[in-house]
Amino acid sequence: MTSVVATNQTILVVGGGISGMTAALEAAETGKQVVLVERNPYLGGRTIQLYKYFPKMCHPTCGLEINLRRLKANPRIQVLTMAEVSGIRGERGSYSVSVKLKPRYVNENCTACGECAKAVSTEIDDAFNYNLGKTKAAYLPNDYAYPQRYVIDSSIVGTAEGEAAKAACKYGAIDLDMREEELTLNAGAIVWATGWKPYEAEKIVYYGYDRFPNVITNVEFERLADPHGPTGGRILRPSDGKEARNIAFIQCAGSRDENHLRHCSRFCCMGSLKQTNYVQDQYGDAGKSTIYYIDIRAIDRFEDFYAKVKANPNVKFVKSKVARITEDKDGNPVCNGVDIEGYHRYANAHDLVVLAVGMEPEVNGVSIPAEVMSDSSGFIMADPANAGIFGAGCATNALDVNRAVQSATAAALRAIQVVNKVARAEV
Amino acid sequence: MAEMKTAAYICKGCEIGNRVDVASLVKVATKEGKMALVREHDFLCSAEGVALINHDIDHEGVTHIAIGACSRRAKTEAFNFPSVAMTRGNLREGVIWIRPDTEEARETTQEMAEDYVRMMCAEVKAMKVPEGNQKTGTIKTVLVVGGGLSGMTSALEASKAGYKVVLVEKTGALGGWAAKLHMRVPTREPYTTPEDNGVADLVARIEADANIKVYLNARIAKTSGAPGRFKAEIAVESGVTATEDVGAIIQATGFSLYDANKLPHLGYGKSPNVVDQAGLEALAREAAAAGLPIRRPSDGKEVKSVVFVQCAGQRDNTGEHLSYCSGYCCNASIKQATYFKDSNPDIDTVVLFTDLRTPGNGEDFYRAAQNRGVIFSKGVVSEVLANGNTCTVKFKDLILNEDTAAEADLVVLATGAVPNSGPELDALNEAVRLAEGGDEVARTQVIQMMDKSVLNLQYRQGPDIPHFMHGFNDSHFICFPYETRRTGIYTTGPVRRPMDIAQAIEDATGAAMKAIQAVENAGLGKAAHPRAGDLSYPMVRLEGCTQCKRCTVECPFGAIDEDEKRFPLFNESRCRRCGTCMGACPVRVISFENYSVNTVGAQIKAVDVPDEFSEKPRILVLACENDAYPALDMAGLNRNAYDPFVRVIPVRCLGSVNTIWITDALNGGYDGVMLMGCKSGEDYQCHFVKGSELGRYRMSKVYDTLKSMNLETERLLDVEVAITDIATLPARINTYAEQVKAMGPSPFKGL
């Protein structure tokens, strides 16, 4: 059984992406006890599925390494992975929280030696790569995974493959009898940092995401560019593995749209500008990017980055909301629409279309098991009545990484204010 | 302190036992490593293995342990023995995982493992358990400089967490920029209608808060000390100077509007009917107070048509005006447009923009303005002409692709934000240098620049926080937005980066979080980010110091001053423990208890360097522990093999690399040295700001030494490494190893 020590002075952080990790670390480094609950088998969230960050073109895993080192060095944080909050009772200063833990089928004896994976041949979709590739059913979710511990996929539990994995482990780390368990723990305050999900591209019917293999999303494109992704970092189009040299980026795919997401997702303009750099880096002058946009929202100092991309002759900007995507006889996606600047109709064929899909709060449509105020887009709003549950990061707004971390730092303080009050009352 | 008793543990798990001869490793640890106790174990990270180590600590008096197993990055929960000095020899990721499992590789793999055992034994003997800085400051009061919306928010939030606050405002009233606003952009659902500016509420709460002490008409005359023990002298206009002891500082000094007088082509100064956003707010407040519609300044007639010019003097690529976007002005103009539409829907209200930027729910506000009848037109304004009581706005309509013009009673220029961030330190320090040499012009410049100083820090490296891009006091780090280069001093609000009110509220709350954390950790002698909680700190042996000042100049965080005798004066709680001072010191008198010239030097010396006839070169790799070392580990995880002749030592930062390590290695017969550090220069990725840059600068000097030793300069290679170079880094090592082999053995072997 998993055991967790928690009191009314403990801060519970839900979500182990960069916002949740930040809130947990900032609170723990101020001397607070923290329990960090993450749904995935590893920490890092969506940021570590990005190849690079704008505007520095640096690697998200670099910051993750620092955060993991802070975490490893800090005895005040208890991490629960494959865990989800299923119920919250009580009130500010004294919550009782139930947490469901999915079985990993691997215990803390695991050394990440990899013998179990060698013994297994079943492959499953690789969720870390947005299912663009396969991974073994006994797997380490990614190279940076923390805890550095394998996962046995439930599909091979009860099969010969599962037994083979177990037999291959010399350390008694594989426990195929693990069952889902439920814990109840106390917390004085809760930080809700469950992040975002990419808007479901198939809902934008006229872009044919589910009909045309060469129409992909911005988050998938990150995995294609990443040397640790399914193509080893080569930008190849899904239909035929051909080098994708002429790429269209469609902005506001599902954002700023009354039929989809009303809000502007903020990060996608910079995301696409960044991705044109991937094309340039890989193909040089043979790589061509076209950005179809309504407004380029390179806000504040990001303007410098936009200016640099604009100066690249291999990147073209078309002010237009693409009306629809069709496919030509060679399997090339064709963008159809009207260029608003001068009103020209166009039908441009590309090797690959990347939909800059927006950010939907992960909490949208999923009920948080407690009273939390949300706005009409589903983002958590600050509650003027000030309960003890605080949103952080992209659960509260469409934010880039930098702003998400700011928000998480603020949320950590709000939680500390509550547990400090509890502490003062208990003295 | 108890006498040193050493122990080495060799793990045989994860195939280590099958791939290398562990009995030989035990012999090496005993005979050469001279460890008092040496144990091998099949599965050291198991509960039983950990219990064995704990037993030795508790009952055998072991004080120093060296664990030869997996990387120091793995199994950290198991190998956690805070009461003793500990090091880890990387036999798994660093040896068996990066070597092929073949008969012919066996000998060199074994030699590699033996060297890592020698190194860990040598290192641990040179280490001490950090005792922690005893000279801590325990003051927990937070100083907030700037009484605008950001500063007030920081003050209230810190107070709410139970901390005392001193709030210093240079004007006679709290409120700052927000107080000048008629209304503010909505911060809550439904995001359609401007809301109260919120200042009165904050001011009332501050006045009612016994934790917050406010100084108005006051400036910071002097700030000295360090986190936990800052002393701020506050000069009040009345002539009184107060001194406050504080533990951390939040600088919330806000912004000024870009000076519209620099935009005569947009009509400012030529017609009173051309105003900036502040001018429009004043008109709106005046009108609201009088219960009248907004009137044009020239003749007091009601405004019937208004044009908003976005990006006035911003996003400018001529180099004349601001090159950046101020982020908040699109929403601010939309808000101002609604002032007109809400008072009279017939007022012709046009916003001219190139990219309208209303992120998040600002989109709802934008739509609400469109529904009110505000016209948004994509166009670039070339000129605004004064035309009696009206103005002619000439612009290129980007949609119709034609030059056109609009007549308006009032033109509002969205001019953007310039941070109130104090003098730029490089320019100031240069002027100070010239002034000290007698340059009168420079002396005047210094006085002018110092007049802008916010904090007046009594720091060797200058009076304020170094600027980042465009004069903002932002952090360079995407993942760590509050990292300034002055420990315990945080900036917040629009002085940090252009931001709107909703963001400033979040930001100011976050800054209060960091300030509270700083005072708590300073009181415990613990380091701040990124080595949070580290108790080690630099110790200096002053009797050996030559007063060369390199440490005081190079510290990326301004932690070191000079005392009256010109010796370095370390302020431990300003220190971030990167070791740049240690790397800089030419006489090697600076060290940490657990990381020193000796802990690394001893490892370099411990490696067995075969003679020139063996054809077994030795290449020393000094790898930054933040990015390069993890990349090497993950190369191991992926079984990406690299050359067996390298010996890797992790370093805190390239900046901590003392050149003695390199010259000692080459003198000792190593054939090559590779330095692996993070990207420096523009877009640097060094977590200690300047560490990798300084490290590289110093290495360029080593090339001269190599020449004087008659060695090829290629024997030293500096590589820029990113954490993702998991596949490419082994390839670069192998290429370099081939180069080294081609150069032939070092002539220093066996000397």
C-alpha cells in the first residue's frame, strides 16, 4: 500500500506539469509539506513533449532537470504518479481528499535496467509521442521520466508477456497483482494545476484532420521535430514518409472562433513562428513555411522573435483564415481561402499542414470534485470568497510557459497563506 | 567533529557484476582508495542495501561514503544519507551502459570502472558535510519599493501570509499608474465591460493592515546587506531619513509611457486634440467627474469622432522608437473606445492596428467592442495633421491596399511602456571608471544616472539590478521567471516586462512568494534557486589572497564586495553556490566544503594514466551537471556508446572550472581535456547566467599556457552541450577521441 503523510498544514498540488511542479517546489522550498499528484506515470506534463521553447530555442527538459534536482533534494515533497483526485470533502484549512492510484505494476525496487522491456514484444501506442509511434508494453515513458521507473501496460497483465516481463526482473520490481487503490489524505489548501489539452482538431471539420494524413497538429509537429520523437527528429509527412519541405501553419485553428474556442490561446502564434525555425534548421533554403493568420500575436518582447522570422525569406505570411483544406491527387493538402490583404483567392498545395490548435483547459467538462469558480471557457477563476482551492497555470488561463510559472508561484503563496493561518491557529 | 571514517560500496546490480570484475574494484577501493570499509552488494538500492549503509553510519562510525553504482541522478530516494559526506561513482550510466558488451571491450571497460572507483574514493576524502552558514540574517520583513498596483498587491499578499511589510512610494499617494485610470480592462467574466480601477479598495486594505508600514514621498537612499539582513535607508521628502531592517526586497517601480513628444509626425504637440493613453484617461475622468461627455481639448466641444492609433512608437524597426510590443495597449484602447460608445453609440470610434493583440479572454472584450460598433481597421498610420479643431489621420489601409485618411475630433496614441528600472549598470560602471580618472563629462553622467537609481545598493557591482532586454528587469529564464541577478531582490509588474493589470496582480503575488521564500531560507543559511537548500558556501583563505578582484568582478550575482583592506567580502546569503569565484581565483583560496579545487583535483590525480606505449590515452571531461552530465547519463540510458578513454567529472557550472584542473591534467599526462557547458552569449542557457561564458573566456587564456608547455591547443576542447544531445554527444566525444589519438600521446606522460 502506498502511504502518505499529510496534515491540515499540507498543501496538495494536483497536476505535475511545469505549473504543478513549480507550485510544489516553491511551497516546499519555503518549508511547507507538499503532496504532488500526477495522472501520468511521470512528471513534466506537456512542456516536455515540446522540442524547444520560444523565444530562446532552448530545451524544456533543461528546466525540467533543474526542477527534478530541486525535487530530489527536497524531503518535503511526496510525489504520487498515475494518481487522480477523486473526491474532496471538508473546507479551507481542513480538506479530506481521496486519490485514486492506478496500478503501475512496477514498484520502487525498479532500477530502470530495462530487462523487462527486452522480454516483451507487444507494442502499444506511444502516448508521449501523441501516438505517432509505438513503444513496448513494458516501458519507460521517456528518457527524462521521473520517477525513473518502468510501467507495465495493463494490456499484458494476465498474459504470458506479463509473466515474461516479471520473470526478467531480478529485483522483484514487477508486481502483476497490483490493483487500483484509493488513498485518503488531509490537506489545508489545494493547488489545482491540471493544465491544458490541445483542442480536438477533428472538430474543425473543414480542415479534414481526420481525413487527410498530412494534416497534423502543432503538438504533433513538436514530436516530429524532436530527435527523441518517432522520426528521430526528421520532419517527414505521415502519408508517405516524404520530407515535408513546404509546410503550412494555420493559426487560430479552433481558437478565436465562436463555434470552437472563443478565447485566443496566446501561445500558438509564437509556437508556429518557432516551428518555422525547425523547418529552416532542417532544410535550409529548401524549407518553406507559410503562416496563415488573422493577427500575429507576438506579445511584448516576443516581437523581436517575430521580427527575426519575418526577415527570413523562406517564411511567408498570408493574412487569411483558411476556409477549407482539400487534397490533391498526389496526397498534398491544399489550403483554400482568400488573402484579405488585397483580396486574392488562393489554393495552395503544401507537403504538410500544421494546425495551430488552441489550448483548452483540461478541467473543461471534467468536474473538479469541489466548488471552484470557472469562467465560461472552463478556466478556473479566482474566487473572491477565497476558498482553499487555487488554480495555477493553464488551468486558469491560456498562458505560455513563463506566465504559467508566474501563475503557479502566485498559487503557491495563496496556499501558504491558508496553511500559515492553520498553523497560527494550531499553536 | 567525529574523525573521518571512509566506506566504499560497490553495487553489482543492473549487470554491473556481470560486466566488470567487482572483486578488482573492491581491491582498488581498499588498496588505492584506502577506504576503511569496502563492501559489495547485489542490489545496493534495495531496502536491505540501504539498511546496510545506514548500519555502517550508525554503528561503524562511517562519516564519508562513496557509492559505486548508478549515476548520482538515479535512485536518489534510496541513496539519501544527509548526515555524511557522500559521492557516487557512475558505474552504470557512465561505464557499462556506454560500452559494448563484447570480449574485446572488456579490458577497457574494466579500466574505466576502476578509475571511477579511484575517483570516488579520492573525492569523498576531500569532502566535508556542509555545516551551513552561521552568519545568517533572520529578519523576515519584506521591503516593497513602489506603491502602485503591483507593489500594493505584493505588500498585501505578503502580509496575508503573516509577514511584515515596509512599503515605500515616491509620490504622495499610493496607486501609481492604475490610479490614473478612469476604469480598467475587465479582469473577470464576462469580460465585456470596463471595471473600477480597484485602487481605492487596495489602499483601504493597506491602511487597515497593521503588518504594513507605508512611507510616502520617500525614496531608497541606500540599501546594504544581504537576504535576511538588508538595511534600507529611506529618505523622506521632509528631510527625515528612516532605517528599516528587512529580509527581502520587491521592486515594483512600474513604467512610464513612451514619450509622445518623440512622435511629432503623429501630431503630438502639434494639436491639443492628439493625446496619449494617459491623456485620454485624464479626459475621461474629468468628463465623468463633471457628468459630461468626453470633450476635445482644443475647444471643449463634445468628441464626435475618435481614432486610436495602435503601436505608436512601438514595434518600430527603424531603431528610432521602441522595437517591442507593450502587450497591454490593444486592450487599453478597446477599453477607451468603449468609454465613447457607452456614453454615445453615435460617436465614430475607429481603432487602427496592424495586429490586434487581445490574448485569452481579451478576445471576448474585443468582440464586445465590435458589438458596440467600434470599427477595427488594419492600417498603418503615416501621419496625423492638425486641422483646426480636428485632425486628419493619414494611413495605409492594409486590407484595401490603398492610402487613405480619416478625420477625427480626437486622436489617441497608444505609445506603450518604458520600465522605471534604474540605470543600466554597464554604462554606469564605465562612466564611474572614467569619472574616477578625472573625466568631467563622465562625472556629470554618473550623477544623472545615479539619480535614477531605485535601490542604491551598496554592492561592488553597482547600485541596481542589471537590466535584461529593452531595459526591463526581467528574468532570462523561461522556466524561472523570478530569477534576478541579485539574490533576495525580486522585480514585479511592468518593470519586469510589459504587462496588463490582471497579469500584474498574479505577478506581484508570485513575487511576494519568492520574497517570503528568500527570507525563510536566508535565516537557515540555505541557498536560493537553483541550488535551493544547499548549505555549502564559499570559504576563502584570506592569507593567500592577492586581492586580484577577479572573484568580486566575476560573481554573476554580485555576492562579493570588498572590505576596507580590499579583500573580498563574501555575503553568503547573496551567494548562489555556482562556484564561479572558485573558478576565477588564480591562487585557489576559495572553496566549498563539498566542492573545491581539491575535490575535483584529487579525482583528476586519482585516474590511472597509462604510459605512452600503451595506446590508451586519457581524456578528461569536465561536464556541467545541469545539462551535459544528464545528457551523458541519458546517452547511457539509450546505450549510445562512447570512447572508453574518457573520464567524466561533473562540475557545478563551467564557471567553477579552475584552470589549474586543466593544466594539472595535461601536466599529469592526460592527452586531452573536454569542457562541456551550456550555451553562452545571447540566449544563454547557463543557469548561473554568466558561468559558462566566463568559463569559456578563461579557457581561451589556457591556450597560451598550452603553447608555453609546447602542447597542441587541440588538447583542450570546449563544447557547447544541450541536455537533448543524447545521440550527438557520444559522437562528438568519439570524434574528439580520434583526434587525440591522431595527435599521439602527450609528452608529459610518465614525467
